[in-house]
Amino acid sequence: MKERYIDPFTPDLPIDSSDRFSGRIKEIDSVIDSLFQLANDKPKHTIITGDRGIGKSSVLIQARNLAEGNLDLAERLGISPGLDNYNFVCAWHDCATDQTPSALASGILSQLQTSLENLFGKLKIELNIGGILTVGQKEDSSVSSLSEVVELFCAGLARAANQAKDKGKSGIVLFFDELDRVETSSGVATFFKLSAEKLSRDQVKSVAFFAAGITGAIQNLEEEHGSIYRTFKDVPLPRLELLEVEQILKEGFNSVACTYENEVIQKIFELCAGYPEPVHLLGSQILKSDSDDHLSADDFEVAKVDVVETLRRNKLASMLRKAGSGKYQKILEAMASYGGANVPLTHITQTIGYEQNQYSANMGNLLKRDIISSVDRGVYCFVDPLLKEYIARFGVINTEDENNSETEL
Ligand SMILES: Nc1ncnc2c1ncn2[C@@H]1O[C@H](COP(=O)(O)OP(=O)(O)OP(=O)(O)O)[C@@H](O)[C@H]1O
Ligand SMILES: [Mg+2]
């Protein structure tokens, strides 16, 4: 039996500590630039976008650590902050599905109030959270109630920003994670646009918003309101490169004094297609499968089977069901049969025997259902790369049910 060890991998938690955060130099540089601009009274609202599980919350947490003055990550990546340090007051809000602008505004202001009180003791200023909630109760998504919420929100922020400045802070950064969860019809995109414009008109220059959300859903918000990308600077997160995946695994394995064959890194990279979440999952599982503190290709095979057949089996099965039947399953089967992770449409067309225009609506739905993601023009991959392995092992559900697939929404 191996000695008990602390699992260095965190498949279900975003990365908080800077030394476990891998890669992303360009994106962190962009985040730091937004903080630098804000410290110089040029607020740059910023949104981190990418696929599910690509590492958005992790980047947002790193942004908060940097904004609060912990510059370890900047140092490690060799990125100059442009200033000796940052000392912003930060507040964090996780968005919920039924979130309206007033719920969002009052939620983040309550967090801000707590942050200010932790720093300076009981506040003498009124952020007027109650006022926003009252407007929220009669909220009818009409323009007038939305602008009332924006007025109250920005007035509260202006008072908080003055207080922060008086106490020697450089300003305020408000973080909104999971912005993709809000309904497109909620008015939230317009709320951000109006708030950003109002703050700018009122010369409140030391407050910025940082948000994160899944690319497709943020694009839906954009389609509804045509304003998200005008309000926010977009920082898209690409999939990880081999070296970045290697860094995650190497540090994890080293921390528990396990040696490994390079082949293991390569195999995990290929299976995970650049997504960090399954890398953590496999890293964690391969340490469990191993018995001699040396990780080999055999240990990888055991870990892969455990993950696909046991740990993730229910999740992958339910993804496959969610995809739809008939043509949908044929498409997924064709994608799984391709050699690499990034599948060109030409391969799908050849394999399923339909012309592209006969299944383009199905591709659109698979994207919407979060089963596949678009890599490039005419190139797609699975959102959960393990689905490929699941299909290879268990097959798809039912490819015969044509009528059902045609009438699916
Ligand atoms: N830069 C990174 N270095 C190492 N591990 C990372 C990195 N980014 C993300 N991870 C790991 O990947 C997984 C997913 O990260 P995270 O929760 O940040 O993604 P997300 O995009 O916010 O996901 P979701 O779409 O579910 O909200 C976690 O296990 C996290 O530990
Ligand atoms: Mg997240």
C-alpha cells in the first residue's frame, strides 16, 4: 500500500494559489493591464470568456489576488505590474440563473460593504442596498426600473469609491463569476452598459467590473443586447498547450515525490485535448492507481478506465442523452471515430453520409447544448474530451431514431 498523501490535484476547484496556476501568460498580462489602467483612473471593464471548465474562475481568482496586492503570479510569470503594488478593494459575486439586474447590483454591493467593513470597520456611508431591493420587487424589466437600479447602484459605488480613496486604496474592482448563468432576457447586459456609462459620466474613475462566462452564453447575451463586448474588454481563454499541461502534472507528481515516464504526460495531454479540468481528474486518478511511486503507461490506462467507466460514467452518459437521438448520435459517433481531438466537418460528412446542409442545424443544437465546441471554421471538438473515450468504450445511444431527431428543438 502506498503511504497516505495529500492529493495535489483539484478537478473540482478553481486554482487559488499562484504556484499551482499554469501558463496563461498573455491572458494574465491582459488582466494586469486592466488593473494598471484602473489604478491610473482609466477603468477597463474586462470579461474572461472560454469553454466550460477551461479555467475562467481560476483566472478571475488570480485577478482578485493581484488586485488585492498579492503579486506572486506576476513575479513568477515575469510580468511587470507597472506600479509597486495594487491595493484595490474587491468584492465577488457568483451569478445565479434567475438573476435580475437589481439582484446582481444588491448582491455585489452587499459583498462590497462587507469588504469595506473588514478593512475599515463599520461604515458611515450608505450604499443603499435596501433601495435597490425595493426597486427590484416591482421590477418589470421596463427601461424605467432598470435605469432606477443603475442610478442607485452607481450612486452607492461612487460613495464607496470615495471612501476607499479617502482611506488610501486605489479603487474598487467588482468580480462577477458565471455571468453566463443569467438569462439573456434579464437585462443584465444592458445593466452593465448603462452602469459603465453612468460611472464614466459621473467621473467615477476608480471602479471597474471583471466578469467571467462561457463563450456561447456570453455571445447570446451579446445578441440580445449588442453591448457586452462594447462594455467589456474580452480576454478569451484558449485550450492549454502541451507545456502548460506538463507543468500542471509535473508539479503535482513532484509534490508527492512520484516519478513518471514522459509518455504519461503526452497521453494525458492527448486525452484531455487542452482542457485543464480532466487533466486534474486524470492526475488525481493516476496517483491512486499507482503502487510504486513511478507512473507508467500502464498506470495511465488503469486511470483512464476508472475515470471513464466509473468516476465520470454518469455524467458522460447524461451528456450523450442530452445531445438528442438519431442524427445527433451519428454526428457524435463520427466525431469520436476521428484520430485527433479537433474534428473537421469533412470527416463528419464522409462518415455519416449526409451533406453539410443536411446536418448543420444539428451541429448548431449540439453547440447550444454544450456538447461540442467550435475550434475554428468548420472544426469542432467535444466540450468534455472524455466523451470521445466514453463513446469508444460504450458506443452511442441510438442512431436509428431519425424522426425524433428531425423534430427535436
Ligand atoms: N491555469 C491553470 N493551471 C492549472 N489548473 C487549472 C488552470 N486553470 C484551471 N485549472 C483547473 O481546471 C479546472 C477548471 O477550472 P475553473 O473552475 O477555473 O474553470 P471554469 O472555466 O471556471 O469552469 P466552469 O465553466 O465550470 O465555471 C479546475 O480543476 C482547476 O483547478
Ligand atoms: Mg467557473
